[in-house]
Amino acid sequence: MRMVTEERTQRLATEETLRQTQARLDAQQHPAPAQPNPAPAPNPIRLAKPQPFDGTRSTAAEAFVAQIALHVITYPE
């Protein structure tokens, strides 16, 4: 009788291992559908438009370039 109990216990353990292995194989063969990428969040930063450049080479030119660089970084589109 003890031998029958041991065989039954071993069979149940083997069946459980088989179930787990089959579930793992099924998950690998049929992966869950990919979730679509969420829409990007709107940019909460609002910048004023850069001051028009007057064409001179001065601190105004440096300020204009800095404003344009900041605008390009903030609004990459």
C-alpha cells in the first residue's frame, strides 16, 4: 500500500510539473498583445516667442541665439 501512495504522489508531482511547463511554453508561443504606446503628454511649458533679431553682432545676437536654442529644446517638433 505504501508503494501505491508513493507512486500516486510522484505521479501528481509529475503532472503538476507538466502543467507548469506547458503553461510556460504556451506563454512563450502566444505572447500577450503589445500595448499601444500612449500618446505623449502635452508640453506644459509655455515660452514667449523670441524677440526678432535686428542683424547686429552684439549681446542682442547672443540673447537671440540663446532664446532660439531654448525654444528648439522645449518644442522639438
